[in-house]
Amino acid sequence: MDDKRLSATLSAVELVRKGCTSAFDLFVEVPCPSRDGLDAVAEGYAAVGIRAVIAPMMADRTLYQALPGLTESLPVPLQNQVRKLPAAPLETSIAACREILKTWSHDHTRLRPALGPTIPLHCSDEFLVACRDLAREFGVRLQTHLAETKAQAVLGLAKYGRSLTRHLESLGVLGPGCSAAHAIWLDDDDIGRLAATGTSVVHNPMSNLRIGSGVAAARRLLSAGVRLGIGTDASNTSDGQNMFEALRLAAFLSRICSPDTSEWLSAEEVFHAATRGSAEILGFERLGVLEPGYAADIVFLDLRHINYVPLRAPLRQLVFTENGAAIDSVMIDGRFVLRHGTMLTVDEARLRAHAAEAVERLDRANAAARQQSAALADIIGRFCLGQARAPFAAHRRLPDGQNAGKGL
């Protein structure tokens, strides 16, 4: 549990130093969520002083069970290995989450539990419905990864005979308490269904570029009435927790989707998504605005920094040029967590020492698993590439030879 607490603490410090006051953390615990695991993550965020919604990312199928044909594409010795990989039974994960939700003891105004059924293909319908019912019973948020990659979208259509969005709608998973991370490979019908059900979308442009997933149709989502938030995703898929970078990329990526400037996301729209929109997705109603009655979450920027010299259009300069370098102080709920560049809540020197020790120890412990993963990586990559070459109604990458002229 110490490693989970350390990981959460490191993430929280980086978030604060990059100007973020609240986060939705879908963390992984194998084989299934535990009360101790969620407590450890919550304690990490609490120590730093950041607000967080914490959801165990879980499934009742392994990757090899989830993607039809993947296991069979492996050499026979590897097939035998992956067939032995365990997936936590539905009943075990749901029982663990029920106990966690029943006994949650952290400050609910700052730390809240949620549920994270990971990718629909990785979850049986029974598991998704059980998560839906549990979320409604306890009034917590539910987030899943929706059509993040073309391979997911293609395999989902083949498996369910309908899009992943339509399948989740048929199960009653979509709704105001549900948010979809990524939501890239959607057509207009999917987007309309998200809007009609009140489902939110978390746009993660850094991660989407980092792993080549494609570009979400953010303008179409907003125009349809979908609530949009901005996220960084995890450091292993985006290499950092810099919300200012995410803002800039969200704005600039909209420009490759259309030559029509009216279709581009404005600085105002992106800023709203990252503040008020993201706060509402987290479930915090009185957050994301500097007004009386709202939580005093304030990021103080040094306007002497070259990013703001000369100061001409503050909001555009913040969205288009800020990278976190001008952050002087951060206040969360009226309390300074970072002041004049110094963290006030945790000892960063001690934290660095703990991180250095942990990475050395974990690298040794996971050496065999890393070697096995390396042997599988190329095969899995080629399998997913094959799925991504299949025809599909939506296109979310720059035109190539097969899709030239179809646009994004």
C-alpha cells in the first residue's frame, strides 16, 4: 500500500505544481480493488491537499479474453501463458466496491469514491450493469474508456453488432452520472446519444497524441450539447500531468479537424471545459468559478513572466502560451498548498528519496514481467494495427492513402 500512496502523492504534487486543484483518478489495483488500496490513494491526495474523485479501474476479462482473435494470433507457448492470466470474478470486484462505498471515511467534500469499469470490451455486460447499479445505489460517478482507439471501435462493432456507445446505452450505463474518457471513434449518431443521455466526455489530447489514438471531435461534441472536460490521462500515456499543455493541445488540435475557423475551439471554450466543465464531471457543483459561494481554488500566475509580457489578452495568453512556468502559488479551498514555489503540505526532498528507492525496488521485482510484456508488445501492436485498417464510418486521424478526402 505504501507504493500506491507514494504514486498518488507524486501525482498530486505534480498536478498542484502544474496548476490543477482537482482530479479524477482511475487507478489500477490487481487482481481487484481493495479498501486498503483506495485508502492509500486517498491518503496520498489528502496529504498534498488536492481534491480528488478516486475510482478503481477494473474489469472481469483480461486483454486476451476481451479482444477476439488476439490469443489465437500468438505463438502457441505464449497462448498457453496468457490463458493462465487471471481476471477477478465479477462478484469479487463488485463485493469489494460495495464495501468500499459503504465504509468510505474520508472527507467527502474533498475526496470521493467512484467506479471505473475500464473498457467496455474488457467488461462483461453483467459486470457493466452491476457497476451501473452500484453507482446509482451509492450516488457516485462512473467513468469508462469509450472508443479510445479504432481497434476498440471496430472490435466492438463486430462483437455487439452496434457501436460501443449504442451498446452502453442499451445497458443503461450512459447518463448524467457517467463520463466517457477519450470518446474518439464516434460517429454523429453516437455523439447524439451521449448528448441525449447527459453523458459527459473527458478529452485527453496529450494521451491521444502520445499513443496515436486519433483526435476527438471536440467541436461536434460541444455543438451537440455534450458536457466536455479536459484531462491529462495517466503519466504512462501522456508523460506528465500538465493541464496547461492539455488546454493548448485541445485548442490547437481542433484546427486540424476543419479549415473553417468557426469550427475551432476558442480559448474561452477550452478554459470553460477545463474549469467549470471538468468540475461538473467530477461532481463538484460549487467549483471551477471565482465567485462568492464557490470553493476558493485559485492558481496565482506571475504576470512578470515572459509568457505575459506584454499583457494583452490574458485568457488567450493563459490557454495558448502558459506551460506552468509562471505558476507562483496554488490555493485549494482557501488554503495555500503551494506558495511562492514551495510546497507547504509535503516534504518534496523526502518524497524524491522515497520515489528513487521505490523505482529501483520495483524494477527489480518486475523484471520478469517486463521481459514477458516486451515479447508480447510487437504481436499485440500488429494485431491492433490490423483491426485499425478495417473500414469504419468515422475517421479520426489525418487522411492517409485509404481515407484521403474523407476528413476527420
